[in-house]
Amino acid sequence: AFNAPNGIPMSQVDLNTGESTWHKWNKNVLLAEAGTLQVEFRHLSRTLGNDTYQKVADKAMAAVLEASGGRGLVPLFLTRGTPLKFVGKHYSFGAMGDSYYEYLLKQWLQSGKREDHLKNLWKTAMEEMMSELVKTTPSGLTYIAEKDNGKIKTKMDHLTCFVPGMLMLGSH
């Protein structure tokens, strides 16, 4: 799955043949797919005493971080080419984006709080989320909206419900 030159894993693996392919329904890489293998692959490498798994996962994350250019909030889609680039202007903590933000924090924690660039990018993302996406309904309910092409979508994806727990984890 990690045969792409940019290090991003292809989205599907045929377990019968071992052949990797990209999604057929979308010509882009999903943010959550590219940025959510690292914790498990790093743990696998440590458990097996074989750094191969961490190296491929870290290469994928390095490509995403380079494409981010230091931005906290990033769009949901990336190109498949090299260098990796973000495409579109759809921002969400819901489906296709949620775990990228969670894994920035978890990788920092997993590293023994040594990889400060991950913590700092997570903090930037949280600050941008608070200023751009946290909204309040007329009746006083607070939610995390999505933004698409510069316009706020007044809805909250159910997968965004992880954010309060992530914020609590990050507060320690």
C-alpha cells in the first residue's frame, strides 16, 4: 500500500493478491487516511523491534505536514502526486478529517512528548478551529461547524463528537 513515491498509502489493499489501488469514487487522497496510521504503525515497530512500519507511516505524515505549510486547519483532500498538495477548501473535524487532528496530539504523546512540532501544529489547529469553526446556535448550543469554499455549514458531523475528549487529553 505504501508504493506511491510521496509515501502516502493507497486506500485499498486486496488481501488475496496484495495489490494496492486508490479509491475509485474519489481522485484524491483523504486527509484522515494519510494521517491516521502513525500511532498503530509506530507501536507495531516498537513491539516487533522492526522500524520498517514506523518509517513508512512517518514518511506519509511528513508528506502531509510539508503540504500543510504550517497551517493548522487543512482541507480534507490531497493530491496523489508528488509533491503532495492540498486541494479544495472543505474543512471538517468530521468524516475524512477527524482523526488527522487527533493523531497529531497522540503522536506527540506517544513520542514521550518529544516531537514538539506535532504538538505545536495541533495547538495551531485547535486555535484555528476555535476561531473559525466553533459556533453557537440562537438557542445557545455550541457546535463545531464545517467550512466549505469559505462558507460556514451550520451542521456538525457526528464524528466531530470526539473533539471534547481530544481537547481534554491535550489539556494535560
